[in-house]
Amino acid sequence: MKPALRPYLAASSLPPQMRSTALAAALMLALPAWAQSTDTLNRVEITGSAIKRLESEGALPVQVISREDITKQGLTTAAEIVARLSASASNLTDGGSIGYGGFRDQMGMNGANLRGIGVSSTLVLLNGRRMANFASPGDASGVDLNSIPAAAIQRVEVLLDGASALYGSDAIGGVINFITRKDYRGVELNASAGGTSEGGGAKRTASVAGGAGDVSRDGFNVFGVIDLQRTSSLNANQRKFIDELKIPERLPDLLSSASFPGNIRLSSAQRRSLVADGFSTNGKSVISSRTINPAAAKGCNGPSSLYLPDGIGGVDGCTYDYMRDIELYPESDKASLFGRGVFDLGSGHQFFAEASLSRSKTLYTGTPNRVDADMDVSKVPALAGTSLAKLAADDEDRIMTVRTRLSEAGLRTSELVSTNQRYVAGVNGTLAKWDYEVAYNHSSSTVSDRDHQGYLNEPMIRDGFAAGTLNPFGPSSAAGLALYEAAQIRGEVRRAEGSMDSLDFKASRALGALAGGDLALALGGEFRREKQNYRQSDALAQDLILGETSQGPDADFGHSRKVAGVFAELSAPVTKELELQAALRYERYQVTGSATSPKLGLKYVPSKELLLRASVGAGFRAPSLSDLYRPVTQGTAATLVDPVCMAADPGNTVTDCSDTWATFQFSNPKLKPERSRQFSLGAVLEPQRGMNFSLDYWNIQKRELISTLGVDSILAHLDKYGSLVHRDEDGVIDHIDLVKENRGRQKISGLDLGVALSGLKSSIGTFGLRLNGTWTLESKQQTGNGDPYISNLGHFINDGVVQRWRHTLAADWEQGPWSATLSNSYLSAYTDQTVIGKVDRQVGAYSLWDLTGAWKFNAALTLRAGVKNLFDTAPPFSQQAWFFLSGYDPSYTDTRGRFFYLSAQYQFR
């Protein structure tokens, strides 16, 4: 087997629509392989195995992303690296964190999602060890990628296979192992600055790294890096593509009925009275709906408040287009510090220690606040001459509910501060022919959510409208503006703290010689304790903050649990061509029970050009502390139609029956672990040195899924789930229960393709190419036990989509001190979210091209310039209703547009 022949990320054969793209790129340029071969004979540990081996011996589908590749593509954060993985889908992003301007569960978290089966099923490691999960409670249990010290990364190993047999819970979809530099000596300075062609979304970075000592010569090595990053905000009014999406015309039903001037929400009795009066607001006809606005006849108050007869405000009211005044990309400041030291203890033993600290501060700015304010009809000038104004002073029909946007109070802005710490200390070496390692790991995550602007004292605001001090229909007086300022609530409203303390050990050795090499055994285990604490401010507990959802005075909680696991792994090179691998892990979680995860693997090398591999195994995911113990939380669903309302009165319109319904989310202390079975088959072909092709088929099946039903599914199947919908005395939805349960199954399978060409020399330079792609064959899930499977493959369902084809393509050119990289990321088209009353449509493919160039001035200084999104490609239009940002899907698109940057690196050796 040639040293260069080892597993790269495998994916499928190219779909027809991409063959020309790949062929053209291959003829132009080529890029070095993600994972370069090495001639060193050092035995190392590769992600997915605890047995040390030569790097060229790997048998699992592992994609290796080198520091050089990261630098060439201008990637500066772990989240940007993960976004380039063709095997990832529906990652958690900053765009997805932008909610209604108010709090959204796990706002600020950037999470990796391999195979699109959930952030909670992707295990993220730092130097082969766990980190504390993002502390804020919510559905996604995983590591915040903001906590990864990006400037310290030497390479990233992505295991695209289930790994519960070695790592335990959470590794169903795969493992992403961020590996930092080791044995670094010298000083390295990096700085970069970039901006967009339309303004907004600028970014500046700076880092200093330094290391000293040679372990073999000096007996020690210490390394440290400081990384600082700052991004500026990007508002929707800075992007022309927002206008080109034509959201008011295409998605009027997804906009808001809380406008300025405010809409009046009538009761049935009030509407009948005004109809009898012949009252009109649109200047064309007598009112016919329960949402009216006196400003409708004048076109409302553009550009944000619009008269859209088909909109959520209806024919008699105004509709608020929140996409006219919202931030698409948040302002942020990120700082990280990482340090590592290794000290030779003699006799083949070493002591090592790591310290990692990070702090991320992000300002999420949404729409202005809103309120349904009760006012006496005398405070509504437009109704002065109506029969409602003539009612007795104590008649309840005199009270008008005005749904208005509080634009004068400013945009709602939340400051999210996430702080992470991680300390590791341990020893390793060789003892009695065993390669061993023992380490203690303390990791913590603290998340502080602070109201920064636009969150108001609700009683003060309601009293202000009732007294007429605040004007919902026009500019407020000086007294009204002063009241808005006095009512501002600023400061921390939520705080979550999570920690993990673990002691792990592992040892491996050769047991004897087989025809193909040493029979090797690895044994290991881990004991850890996980904690999570959550508390809210007194003002939030008392439900005093307008724009925030209080969970009540008993929402604070604190829980912990103990976890213990042991594993064994065996590698048997039966012949020089055939190697068998087996692993088994037993893990016990306090409260939720135990799980045993086996795995078998096979590597067969019939010739030096060809490697065949296969694996089969089982995995599990334990419920998180949030899944088990989080108190009841209140949220809001996407804008959806209530079918009971539509059937109750033939005169009711979609506008009358649509709303962002309140939801109550329940945890469940009786949850069991999810279970999975998976297998893979693959081949790696290296016809000649510097030319690699790989193809792997993978199949994952999960059962006993930990999930809640989607609100759209509940409303679509009221015959089955009607008991979860609670209504008031008028039959209007009060709230919908979302209960965590083990229910249903999930199936997903596909093909991974890898192509890597390198060292293609010519008279004009050296070229290379790499392509990594994933062709998903199946992705479907049951809503409940026994229900039919629903596919999200190429179809946006509930909260996201799995595109059928995703790839990253990159090409390099080098000539002397000059180099250039052209890269492309591509996601195929898919069917948009199905909306009642609208025809099905396709969301266009999303293809971004980046170009970078570098000049190595001398051995110390390298200058680089680049353009991301070379052709200024805008996000394709989508009618999805899951994310608050409408008109496109923020989970995978980049709203910045064309982005230019310059960077410099200086090294002292």
C-alpha cells in the first residue's frame, strides 16, 4: 500500500449538473489533497481509533483539513471550517440565532451537524477530548464552535462514521476533532482586514502565536496563541437582494400584523357595530375583517408598514415588513487564548497541560418591540364618530386592542456573552510495553444574555397607552419619548452555566505478531460529571419585560449527573492485505441507564493501488440535562393557520386565522437514549502517486428519537394530536404543548466522493485539485411511532432541508513565491417548504466561488489577498417559515455578498 493511499472524505459520483464544473476546474487547476502523505514512521493516534499506528495505515473515512488549507481559503473560525464540509447540513449559525428581536433558545450557538441528523448527534473534540456543551438550555446539545481556538489549529480530522464504540454518546453522525499545534517553535504574527462591496459585515482579525523548546533536545515545549476577531453588523437596508426578493409581494402571510401606525384588533361584537356604521379603513369598502387600521387608505407608513390586502394585516389593516429594518449579520467581538506545554519526565514519560479560554460577545438586533395595548375608544381619534364611541363608560366594547410596533423605543438588541474555559493535565508514555495516557479535564461554558436596547417595562408601557401618553398611531409627545427611555430595561436577564469534569485513561500494546503485522489491543475508560445551572433575573421571573418570555418564578434549575464508560479495541492485521478491527464500549449514565456500543471494521488491500473498507456498528445518544429537567418554557411557533378557525366561520380569512401561536415546551425525566445502527462500504484508489479517488456508501438508522412534534404537524393532524392544542372560551388557540418523548425512527444514507490530485508540474507552475462531495440517497423521519416516514431530502420540512448534493471544489497553483487558490462550494436545488394555498416551488442551487492569492516575500513574510463570493451571488428565494428571517434560508447562505480581504503573516524562527 503506498503511503499516500489513505482514506479521504468519500462521497458520491458527480451528478450530471456538476460534471462540467468539475471537469473545467480539473483542466484549469488542481489542489493538493486535504491530507498530505508523510514519510515519517512516527506512530500516531488517528481520530476513530485508540491504537497508535503509522499515519498511512488508516482504514476509516477520515477527512483531514490542514492548517495550510484553512489559511488558503481565508477561514478564521471553526464555524467557517465546518461550513465547508460537504457532509454537514443544517448547522446552527448566527443567522439562525436572529429571532424576533427577543430571546431564542441557544441564541449565539454555532453548532456542527454532520449528515443533517442533529447537532446533538455530532461529537466535537479538541485534541481528542470532550469540551463542555453550550450552557444555554435547548434542543441542540453540543459544543459551541465559537469556543474552539481557531488560530491554534494545526489540522482538523473529520471522522465520517459512527464512533460511539470509542467515544460514547453523541458520535452517531461522526466526530470532528480539532487538533492544535504541537512542538511549535518561534513566533508567528497574523493580521487581516476585510469588507463587503455594499457595506456592512466588515471583519478584522489579529493573532500572535509563540512556542519554545524541543522536547527531544530541551526536555520541554511550550506553545501559546492569542486570537482577536471583530465583525461589524449588516442591516437589511444595506442589501439590494432584500428588495429583489420581493418579500411583501411573495410572502405577505409571513410578515407581521404589529405595524406602526398600529392595527386595531376587533372583537366580533365590535366588528359588527362598525359594519353597521358603514365604517371603512381602506377607502374602498366597509370593513370585513377583525384587523383594521385607519392608515390603510393612505398606504400605511412605508417602507416598513405597508398596505397589503393579501398580507397578515388583511384588506382593512396594515402589514409590517420586518425584513426592511433588521440585522442580517450581527456585530461581534471574539477573543481566545490557548496554551499547551509538554515536559519530559524521563524514561519515556511526559507531562502535558493545556489551557483554553475564549469569550464571544455578539449583539443580535431584531425588530422594534410590539404590544397589544388596551385603550379606551376615546383615545382612538379615527373611531370618534362611530357607535362604539357612544357606548356607556363601563361597556367592555369601549376597550380597543391596538397591536402596534414600538419603533420609537429602538430596535430590540440582545447582547450575548459566551465564555468558555478548558484545562487539561495528564501524563503519557510507555510502561511495560503499554502506550498509556491519563488525563484530567475540566471544561466550562457560561452564557450571559443581556437586554441591551428596546426591552421595556411592560406595566409602564401598558399604562402609558391606556393614559394616552404613548401614541400607537403617530409620533409620541416629549412625555411619551421620555416614558420610553424610562421604561428601558438593560442588563443580564438570563445566565446559564455548564461544566464537565472528567478523568480518562487509555493504553494500547501489541499482543503478538500476525502475518500482516502486530495484533494490537487498546483499553480505556472515562469517568465524568456534568452540571448545568440556569437562572433568570427578578424582572424576567416576574414577567415585567415586554419582548421577553418569562418562564415564571420557578424556572431556575440546576442539575448534574455522573457518567462512566469503558472500552476495548482490537486491531488484527490477519495478512498484509487484510486487517480486521473490533471495538466495544459500555457506558452508563446516571438516571437514564446504560448502553453497549459495538463496532466491526475491515480493511482489504488487494493491490498497492486499491484499498477496500467496511464497517458496521451501533451507537446511542443520551438525553441532555435540558431534555430531562428543563422547566416548562414558553415560546412561539412560526406563522401558521388554525384549521378549526377556518372551519368555524365561512367568513374567516387566512389573515383572521393565522398567528405566531404560543407554545409550551416540556422536558421529560423519563427519556431513554436514542439508539442507532450504521454501516459503511468504501474504496480508495490511487493509480499513481499524487492521484487519489475515494467512494464510500454510508447508512444510518436511528430509533427512539428524542423529539417534540412540530406545530405544523400538530395542526395538520388534529384528529391525532388535538389534545395538545389548548383553546380559550372563544375557541381561539391559547397555547400548544410540545412534549419531549422517545418517538419514531430516522433513516439516512448516501455516498461520499473524494478526488485529490497533487504535484501536477508544468512550465507555468504546479497545479492540483480536490473535490469532496456528498450525494444523499435517503433522509426521512417518522413524526411518531408507527407514522409514515416524511422525507426532508431535497424538501424543506419543519426546520430544515438536506440537499441531495453538496460539494466543495478547490484548485491550487504555485510558482515560486506566488500562489493562488480558486474554490467553490455548491448546494443543489430543492423543493421549498410546503405552504397551504401556495403551489410547490423550487429553491435554486447555491454556488459560491472564492479566489485568493499569496506572495511569499521572503521566508518570514507572506502577504495574501482574496475575494469571497467572487460573483456576488445572493441567497436564493425561499418561503420557509421556520427562521424569523424570511425570504431565504439563513442556515447555509451568506448575506454579506462579495467580500474583499487582505492578510499578512510574519514568522520569527
